[in-house]
Amino acid sequence: MNNYEIIRNFIASNTYKDVKALNETTLIFKEGLFDSMGFIMLIDFIEQQFGIKTSDEDLIEKNFESIKAISAFIDSKIQNK
């Protein structure tokens, strides 16, 4: 399973919204799939699943606005380990 599938499955399993149209560019927070608590769960999941640490500087919208952005963020953190 690739990053996209892992993240999509996590989001789909942890939201009450309809995820039929969830794709790599869906704006997760703007479309109400996750709120601030969902964001905290997402960060924890990413750190555990991929063995990376997020810093305060990482916690910006462009890194987490969509599955595509999250996958790119994970890839960059893994490459810079």
C-alpha cells in the first residue's frame, strides 16, 4: 500500500462525512472531513505509521490540506531522515 492509500484509508475511517468523492486533491479541512481534533489524530497517525517526527514549522496548511500534500510531506520527511 502506498502513502496515498494509507492516508486515504485513515481519513475515510476517521470522519463522519461522506468520502465517496475523496481524492488526492480534496481539501480535507475546508470540506469538513477533519477538524482540529482530527488534525491531531492525523499527525499522531503519520508519526506512528511512517516513523517520522513533525516539528512546529511543519504544521502549516500546505503540508496537510489534501492527501496529495500529506503524501508529499511524508516523502520529504522520509528522504530527509
